[in-house]
Amino acid sequence: MTTVAQQIGTLLGQLGVGHAFGVVGSGNFHLTNALRTAGIAFTATRHEGGAATMADAYARMSGQVAVVSLHQGCGLTNAATGIGEAAKSDTPVLVLAAEASRGAVHSNFAMDQAGFATSLGADAHRVHTPETAIMDTLRAYRTAVRQRSTVVLNVPLDVQDAPAI
């Protein structure tokens, strides 16, 4: 069975993402493995802020979209400075942010990630369901490329682990 996380990784590999950076946690473990399986080079960092800054620099220097892979909640907030700088500089960075499952309203990782991303100047997108995963990811990637913008693509844990449609 292929999961949505694997489907997203495969798609981003086919689209030619240049490199991924991040801190791996339980929320983005499967997404990060999917990126690696798709042939996307991954650099593990000690802090999410460093990952976002490295992705910004990579995208600026290479001309390719760079990916940041982050844990939900605190992983995203730790990357705020790098995401904000990339967004202000119109850098095509795609931030794959795990997100608390849709029903986990009492999770200590639950927060308004879309509102937070927007407050940093990034475009906020979400993978809504397994049925829309390909189109949601493609829309986020195209926004980063065509509008030269930093995009935070929130991927809820329950959607990541669902069977791909």
C-alpha cells in the first residue's frame, strides 16, 4: 500500500525538487523518507531555523525549488525566521510541515499553522484529503515556482498515513 506521504515524495521527485533540509521528528518521518526514496537529497540539520535558512540559500543559488521538512507545531515555529526571510526575498521554497491530525484539537502540537505561515509572509496551503493530495501538492509547488514564493504546505498526520488514492 502506498501512503499519501509516499505519493507526495514521489511527486516532488518527479517535479525536480533540488534538495531538502530539515529536522526529522515523528510528524515528518514518513514525508522525509519519501523524499529520500524519490531521490531528493536530504540534509539533516540541528535546528529547524537552520534548515529553513539553508533551503533559502540553496534555492537562491541553484534556481531550483528547495524543500524544508518539519515536525508539526514547534518544528514550524522554530523555522519562523528562515521562512520569513525566504518569503520576504521571494525565494521558491516549499515547506512541508506536518500538522496535527484533523481531530486532534487537544494535541499539544495543534495550532493555526496556516495563520502562522501567513503571518510570516508565506503562502499557506494544505493537503486536505487523500483524494486531493496530488492536486494540493502540485498547487503548492506551482505557487512556489510561478510566483517565486515561499509556501508552507501543511500535511495532517492522518492524511499522511492514509492510503494514496
